[in-house]
Amino acid sequence: MTVGVCYFPEHWPHERWERDIEQMAEAGIEYVRMAEFSWSRIEPESGEIDLSWLDEAVSLISDHGMEAVLCTPTATPPKWLIDQHPSILQEEPDGTPRHYGSRRHYCFNSPAYREETRRIVSTMADHFADNPHVAGWQTDNEYGCHETIRCWCDDCATAFREWLRERYGDIESLNEAWGTTFWSQHLRSFDEVDPPRHTAAEHHPSRLLDYYRFSADSAVDYNAIHADLLREADDDWFIAHNFMGDFDSCDAFRFADDLDLFTWDSYPTGFAQDRRPAAASPNELRAGDPDQVGMNHDLYRGAKQQPFWVMEQQPGDVNWPPYAPQPGEGAMRLWAHHAVAHGADAVLYFRWRRCREGQEQYHAGLRKQDGSPDRGYHDADQAATELAELDLDTVDADVALLHEYDNLWATNIQPHAPDWEYWTHMRQYYAALRARSVQADVVHPDRDLSGYDAIVTPALHLVDDALAATLEGAVEDGTELLLTVRSGTKDRANKLPGVPAPGPLTDLVGATVDQHESVPERLDRQVTYDGESYEFRTFAEWLDTDDATTVGSYVGGVGDGRAAITEHEFGAGHVAYCGVWPEADLADAVVTDLLDRADVGYSERLPTGVRAAQRDGYTWVMNFTSDPVSVALPEDARLVVGDDTVDAFGATVYEGEAADLSVDEG
Ligand code: GLA
């Protein structure tokens, strides 16, 4: 397990570089990532390439026993290039350009930018080919950051029409798939299809969904330019991209064929504030939400069902969330352990030193702007030492959460409730598993599902016969399945099937959906389950059972007594359908029953903010709270890091099973 850092030599006087790089090596750093925003430094004038500075930085890094990870610099095209080709700029739905002056100011479908990308990427790839000190490449930087996956410019309009032509073949097939007789939206030709620009009322849900799919595909096509050129130059390099947390418009799974390595950028105290409906608790402001960060770890591991990297790890205070709290003492070390426990093979801190200039002056580094150690430096150094001894296989999860971005887009397009949010719904089940120390892969349904004892499918909204058959095959062979609310509601074109939900899943579920409703707090939100009373939230479905058994029913409200949760034996396995969005206690009950049926071991329910994760025979106990906890370790456990008291924002590692531990708060 290795620790690394993101470094920007171009930000610092040349005479400082050697000292910086020497200090990185002293801290146990093994990888140094560079150059993602350096196009105007590499090519200050059109055609005048200067890579000598990067050559020198790479040489210094290798002289000190470390390896370089380089980036293609296309996230920030220089001003002279935008002046040459203003059509590169993206446009908002109302036509407003996204001007030069920040970053990500280019359209994925700009022919001019794709040509310029080929030129600069091949120039760098050819220059560094066969350089033994460049381990691999990151393509661009955070595709879609600042909401730039979707663009409404004329180049996107042209590309969208071509995308639709390829997907539907002829315009009548598109009219049929979308259902365009509604509101007089019938189309006579693909040329009549525009990007969904500003309108008085909401857009057609099928057109919007296809536009989201097209936009996500545009980023994938653009990334393939980088990957193909880099591989052509030197196929020893790994090709990676750095994705983002809880990011909804970029479909990371669609990049799997073009990337060797998935990486993502983890900023726990920021994410707890700016991409969850719930307000961040004091502990989350100091160390983040372990299930929010953990689910992203497990998604980027699940993308290729292999180890991933954290390409950018928060190093201290960060500038972009609503607030910039200092992380808890030890949090930067805890985050590195958390990532490795969830399958990361490398954790690179963003950045080496706080930058004196530009938009991120109020963003920490491992060192302060004067080069002195900052709060994260000693954490990183300690984590590097502790993790260097571990050489681990990937996480071997017994449970899979199925995820498709199409379901996120479709349910968030028609939420039916102000508090319907796909990631939050999915995390309800993920958190129930993690509170029981159960690891889960977040995977696309087209992945190999044969190795999982249990599968959970949060809001598996768009279902076709092929997906239903995949799930039927798994359950018939003995996999235990838990389907959740809003599953099987629509077909792949985002249209209601001609039969009640769950449509193609009906044989599996053994019940159908008679009614759905979204329910605010001031309405009844109670169900019984296994004779106990529980709360649910946001969304509910009234089920009519065929040969399924009712195991949960509504109490009160218009649906009083109607079936809410069902179980159905199917082949060697069972299918549970949870027709409500469960609150935490009900989620725990439904999930532990699933784990019992699947014979998957689990621990007692861990306290909020305390998590255990197992990887290759080692278990991490991680404390994301400001109070120490004591751990009753399994009898045969061998302590590797720490001891049986896990300090505030601390981590203990032992050789042994996660399911056998217990934790006492205080
Ligand atoms: C993202 C970007 C970085 C930087 C950090 C700040 O991860 O990739 O360039 O802006 O956020 O936290």
C-alpha cells in the first residue's frame, strides 16, 4: 500500500523543487502526480512546446526513488487556444457561454478541441514514451467537475442528433420509444431534435434521459482519445482518470473499457456539506460521513472489481465547501486507512504545499506555503509507514449493490418528492450493511454477479427482459436478492411498461405494485415488519401479492393494512421487495434478514461514526467521531496497528474477522 502526493512544480521557484522532492521522499511518498493544469506552461504560445521543466521534475522524482504520474493537460486550455477557436467553449441551456477564466472551459464534442487534444496528448505521450520513471497517466482532470458534463452548444446539438440516429435507426422508432404524441412532441426527423434547452415547463422524461446518456457518452468518447494515444505511445503505462464523489452526471462505469485503473478524489468534510440533503453533524464536519466516502470507494472499486486509487486525498482544510473546518486530529491518517481498507492500493494527498496564487489559496497542502509541515504532513507520514508493511489482495465482498446511472437520472428527473435523491436512497441500504461490518461492491448489473451471496438493487428503475433474466438466473442458483422501492417501474426508454410495476421483475417478486405515493413527514409513515413497528420516509408502494408472502404492512394512512414488504421463494433463493424507503432501523431489520438467508456473517450494529472493514484477512476498526471507543477484538485477532482503544478520528488494524468484533462507545 503506498502513499503519494499531487505536486505543481510550475507553481514554485525552480530552486525550490529539489528540496520539495527530497522532503516527499523523506515522508515515504512513492508516487508524485503532476501537470493536469499546465497547458499554458507547456505551450505558452501556439506551437512553442517546452517540456524541459517537466523532464527535470520527473528526473528529480526518480533520483529520490519515487515515480511520476503525469496528466494530460486538457482541463485548462490556454487563452490563445480559446481565442483561436471560441467554439471550444460550452454553453448553458439558454445559450450563455461558459467563458475562459477558470477551468473546464471546453466542450467534449468540439471538433476543434478534439483535434487540439490529439495534438497536445500525442506530443506529451511521444515525449515521455519509454521513460521508465513515468508510471502512468491521468487523463484530463475530473470530467464534469463544475457541472460540465452537459453542454447545450451547437456542436452538442449536431452530435446528439447523430447519437440518436445510431441508437434508434429511424425517427419513427424514436417517436415510439419516447412516446412523442404527448404534448404534440412528434418528430419528423432527427434534425428536429435539439438539446433540451430552456423551456416553460419540464422536459419530456425520455428525451431528457437520452440527453443525459448522450452527454455521459460524449465524455467517454473524449477520454478514449487520450487513452488510445497514450497506449499507442507506451503500453507499459497505466491509464487512469480521477472521478469524483457522489457525482451524478458522469457515468464512471462507461469508462471501464478504456481505463486500466479507476481513481477518485476524496474530500470527506466537503462532501458531507455540499452533496447530501442532510446537514453535516459536528463529527462529519471534522471527519466526513464514512458511509458517503465508503460507498464511493466501493463504487470505484466495483467499476472494474479491482483495487483503485484515491488520486486526491483531502490534506486539511479545503476552500470550496460552505465551511472550511479543520479536520479532527488524526483525520488525514484515518482517511488513508479508510481508503486502503476499502480496496485502495495508493492514496495521494492533494497537494504538497498550499498554493500562494489563484482560486485555491484557502486549500491546505501537506506543507504550508512557506514549506513548513502542515497538520496533514505527519498524518501522511505515519499512514505511509503503517501501510507500507501491508501488501493486500483486493476486498472480497459477499454482497453487491447494483447501480446504473440511468436509474439515478430517471428517478431524479421525476423524484415525486422534494427529498427523493437516488444516492441518499441507495446509501440507506449501504449504511445498514456497513453498520454491520459487511463489505459491498457497488457494481453495474453487467458485471459478473456469480460471486455474491446477496444482491441489493436500490431503485432498479429501468428494467428490461435481459436484466430480469440475469437476476432470475442468480436467484434460481441461490443468490439472495433484495429489491427496493421504484424497481421495475419503467422500460429502458423511460416509459411505463404496458403492465404494472415491477414489470419484467414480476415473476421474481411474486407481487405487483397497485399504487405508489410520496409522503411528507406530516402523513402516516409507519409499517409493521416481522411483528415490529418501524418508520419509513419519502416514497411508498402498495403491493398486491400473487405467490409472494406479505412480511410488512402499512399502519394508518390511506394504505392502512396494504402490503408494503414481501418475500418470495424463487428457485434456490428468495426475493424480498421493500416497497418503502426504510428509515435506519427498518433498513437494518430488512438487511440482516437478507444476510441471514444468504448465510453472510455480520457484527453487532456498530455505533454511528464507527465502521469496520475487512480486506484480505485484516480488519480495520475506524472511529469517525470525537470520542474514543473500546473494541472487544476477536479472540484470535493479532493487532497490527493501534490497540483495542480506537482514539477519536483514529484507526486500529488487526488480523482477524470483522464480523466477530464488538465495540463499546466510551
Ligand atoms: C478537485 C480537483 C483539484 C482541486 C481539488 C480541491 O479534486 O481535482 O484540482 O480543485 O478538487 O479540493
